[in-house]
Amino acid sequence: MTLEDRIFEKKIELASGRCLYLAILIGGFTSENPTQYMNNKVSKYIKGIGYNEYIDVNLDNPWVRVIITDLNNLKDDIDFKKLTDQTLQQLMKS
């Protein structure tokens, strides 16, 4: 098995027509500074789009980043006061 960079991406299309992307970026295994390497990889992947990033809670895995794009604007698609009356299937298109 080679230690190559990979991106796993899932497009989530909302009923409004907007799309979010969930991406797992893996890489920097041979880099002397995997944190900086992955910071650059995230910047190139995102290209200026708003995103939220999740990292390992123990900060001991600099080779993996989890990203969700445009999550902060989800409030435009969901009435959070009525969220308990809605299901995930109603929010997303099949």
C-alpha cells in the first residue's frame, strides 16, 4: 500500500437546491511538516469557499482533515425551531 494523498468527498444536495460538501482529506505522510502540508492542501481544495474544519481531538493525527463546506449558511435552509418536526430525508433530496 502506498502513502499517497487522497480526498473522499460526498455532495449533500439540500431541498433548496444548495449543496454542501463533506470531504476527508488525507496526506502529508512523507512531509517533514504534515500540519503545514495539510493546511496548504485544505486551502487548495476549498478555493475561498466558507468551510468548517474538524481535526483529531488529541491533535496527534496531522495527516487527516475533515471539512464541511458552507455549513454556516445551513440556517438559510433549515428552520431550527421546527427541526424536531422535520427529518433528514425532508431536508435532502433523494
